[in-house]
Amino acid sequence: MSSSVPRLVIAAPSSGSGKTTVATGLMAAFTARGLAVSPHKVGPDYIDPGYHALATGRVGRNLDAYLCGPELVAPLFLHGARGCDLAVVEGVMGLYDGAAGEGELASTAHVAKLLRAPVVLVVDASSQSRSVAALVHGFASWDPQVRVGGVILNKVGSDRHEELLREALDSSGVPVLGALRRVAQVDTPSRHLGLVPVAERQAAAVEAVEAMAAQVAQGCDLAALEGLARTAGALPGGSAPWTPASLTHHPTRSAERPGAGPDRPHTDRPEPPAERRAPVVAVAGGPAFTFSYAEHTELLAAAGAEVVTFDPLRDERLPEGTAGLVIGGGFPEVYAAELSANEPLRKAVADLAVSGAPVAAECAGLLYLCRELDGRPMCGVLDATARMTERLTLGYRDAVAVGDSVLAPAGTRMRGHEFHRTVVEPGAGAAPAWGVRVPVRRVEGFVQQGVHASYLHTHWASEPGVARRFVERCRTS
């Protein structure tokens, strides 16, 4: 595909400025105009992509230069944007805010530079007038490699307020491409980890996205924004779409050589007989388990699995023929009573784990496998308890596999992300999953039989051998 797909990065000076409203509204407004829009989100956020998917009818995808490495940002972007007319990338935090202590790494500015994409700065103008020009000038001039191509003024109080803001920005050299008033129905509810996911409020989320689209279409110059998107430069030479089918055959990184490059030799295995049925990998979904990257299921399928989604809130049994189980992140603490009440499924999960079948659990999945969560019985696979706390644990992590597991050999280096307000006691089993540095070294998670359970969210595109290894274990366990 062409590496010059039109694209915009929607950024802001800080969190809370209105990036999600503008980005989602633009996606929906451009889609309503008949364009095929590719939705993307900078960073490890799982919730915003759900709203992006509603707006565009396409899978929302993440671009994370920390979890996947800068070298994979353009390929993953091209994979998601295949066949699209336009791409909209929602940023994370403030434009120049990246991984703590890592400079620009994984910031919106970093990703914009990797994509050679123009940036639209969303400014909360609710408490300023002429000062907006100084703010925009500072952001536009801070890094000459970041091209701020326009401003959208958000939370504008009145026509007179808008007039003052536009006058102030006339001499900034950055055009105003939109001005949005505060509209109550565009607000989306939040709780302890951010917005409430789409899966938990489907009808209301549809209405919210429609309201965002209407507000953006009314208050923004869509033609000018589309024109700006078409000024994006070609991606760096050699950029090609990420392809899960080929990457599942790459070797796993070793501890001695973290990062890209040759490591362990790969011995090709003969293709399985045509009549051999693909192993069924059950993937938890529904309102309680909404955190997942689309690339994970694509990698599992490319490795030869039949991926079947089930809902632990409603389904009383695992999918027929389940040979492996993946339980991602989400909000089990919100649905603890319902999850606990589904005793048949809890028993089925426990029986599968006892059988030695591969089970990969991240964050919410870890809580679900514990003996109990906030005093309510869970699956009891792990001899540990989980509970909600007031403390937010948040941040990127460098991790190394402590021992062999269904996901990776001992010594495998990966990068992960933690985001939760719960605590598991004990925090690690006799065989921990990962050794991490945060900033002091510690071990965390559990490896027992075929179970790999951890608080860390990882992006398997950075280590495609994870999916291949997991599916191979499904075939042999």
C-alpha cells in the first residue's frame, strides 16, 4: 500500500483538553462523508480505541513506541490503515509527554515524527484569551521536527470569546481550524481508570459519538483538516505494513540481545496435516474484559489457532474444544459479584488450568484467576487474593522472563505497562512471571503448569514468538 496515506495527529498541551472528543468526532465526521477512516491511539490506552471503532466501523489500534519499539510504529500504522482514505491518530497526555525518564520516547510528538504527520493542537481555551497565542507559539516552536499545522479551540465560552481567541492567533502562523463550545451531551462518564468502556454502555456510547461528530462537523473546517492530512510526507523508506502471518515465524529475542536483531535460530517445522483441526484459543471478552490489542488475536490466528471470544459474565462454559485461554485486562473489580456468581465457568477455568493447558492472564485476568477478589470467590487457580485500593499503579516497565513459560523462554526481554488500583497478595508465586525494574528490581506474577499470570500488559507484536509458542503449547498440552 502507499506509505503516504493522508493522516493527522490530534494532540494537546495536556490531558483533559479534549483530544478524545475532537479525535473521535473527526473520525466519525469524516466517516459520515464517505471516507474510510483508520483510527489510532498513541500509547497503551485500551478504552479510547473502543470509541474510535464506533466512530469508524474499523478496529481501533494503538501505536506505542515504548512497548513495540519506534521501528514498529510505521509498520503497525500501515497495517491498520490498509485500504483507508485517511487516518486520524489521537495522542496521549501532553504533546511532548513521553515515558518517564526516557525523553521524548513514546510521546505524541515522537509518534508524529515517526509518522511524518502534521499535528492539530487541541487547546482548552476556557480560561484564557490572548494568552492562547503564547501557548500555541511555544508548542509549535519547541521542536522544529514537529509540525503543528493547526489549532482547534475547545470549550469556547461565546462568540465574543472566540473572536478574541482568533484575533490573538492571527499572528502566530498557526491557523485556527475549529472552535468548539462546551456541550454537555458530548461528555462521557469516567471512573477510577478513565472513561467507561464502550462495551459497558453501548447505546449511550453510540449517542456520545454521534454528538461528538455533530459538534466537530459544525465547529471545524473539515475540508481544511482533510487538506492538512494530505500534506503528510511519505513514511521513511523501507516502511512496509506489519504482517502477523510472517512475524509469527520470527525467533524470540534472547536475554543477551534485547531489541531487534538475530537471536536464536529458528527450525522450520512441517505444516500440520490439512485435516488437523486448529486448536481453539478462548479469549475473554464482554464488559468485564475489554482491554486487548487487536494484534494479539491476529497473531494467534496467524500461528494456526481458531480464536473464539466468550463472555465470563454470561457464558457458563468455555467454547467447545478450548485448548488454551487468554484473559486480558478490564474491570473485574466492577463486576466481581457477577463473575463470582458464574460458578460453572469459574470451575471450567480452574479445570482447564489444572489440566496443564496454556492460560495467559494479564491484570484483570490475573485477578480473575485468584482465590478471591474483594472477598468474593474467583477461579482459585492461584493461591492469592486481590482487592481494590486507593493507590494507582501506573507506568511502563522493563521486564525479563524469570523462567520458562507458555509465553516465553527464560531470559526473554519484553516491555510492559501497569495500570490498576488493585493489589494481589502475594505479588509473586514460587515461580514468578517477570523480573521488573520500577525503579528498583522486583519479581511479580505467577507461572505454574501452563499458567502465566501477571499485572503487566504486553504488546505481542514486539515479540511475535509469544503467540507462536502459546499456540504450539495448545497443540501439545
